[in-house]
Amino acid sequence: MDARIVDGRKIARVTDDGKLKVLVHGRDGDDLVPVKVSEDGYLMLATDVTVEGVTVDLGTVELNQGAPGQNPWPVTLSGNIAEKASAQHSESATTVKTYTRAAGAARIEVYVESGRVRIRTDGQPCTAVTGEPLGEGFGAAWAAPSISVLFVSDAVITVVSR
């Protein structure tokens, strides 16, 4: 028995021994491309695949070579958001400074190397009671075009635009 789709391509058939075989296609532009599976019916993925500029939410995925649960494939994720500019600043307590995100950057990050600071992102100057506190060894990032930093104590910070 054969099943057909509108354009006449076979998509399923029952073999002589009663097994159902289905032909699954992907697309390369307007062309249909058969999805490859192993002799046992496991999906075969290409090696050396490069994907750039997309977000993929796969949920929970387990990739194996051969039988399920056996020989997991090593997976390595790498990359980063390009740094547009960075600078380290040392200021004494009570100093307030404004830092502006570099051209082409999407966010501004602050890492507190030593001391304590407060950071405000709404365009107003930071004060001792406004802004987000940040202590030594911590960092944070904002999509704001500029930030105001109050140096609560003598501090060294690194400001990065990405």
C-alpha cells in the first residue's frame, strides 16, 4: 500500500513484512530534501554544522550514537558577545560618574574589582539611597544607554560595552 502527497511524491509505504516506512522531507529553499535516518530508523545529523545569529530553544535533548542511551555525543558550546569597549576606573568614595554605552553596543556591564558602588540606569545621578548596590567580586549588565555610578567606598570597577 502506498500513500501519496499532492505533488505525487511517495511519503509512506508498508513493506512486505508489515513495517511502515515513511519518507520525511526538509526544505532547502523551494527544494524538498529527504531527512536521513540510519538503517535502524535513528535520525542522522550532519557533522560540522555551523549556526549563527539564531536562538534555538530545544528543551531537553539527548543525542546518542547508536542505541538509545549509549555512546553520547560530546557537545561543546562556545562563543561570546563581542566587546566593543572596556576600561578600568579607580575612584574615591562619594564620587559620582556617568558611563555611556559604546556605539554599536547592546549593553553596558560593570564588574566591581574592589570596594562598593551603587548604579542607577534611569538617566538620573545616583545617590546613597538610589540605584542598585554592587559589591566587590560582583558584576551586572544593563541595556540602558548610560549608567550613573556612585562610589560608596574607594573602589575599582571595570566598565564594558558589548
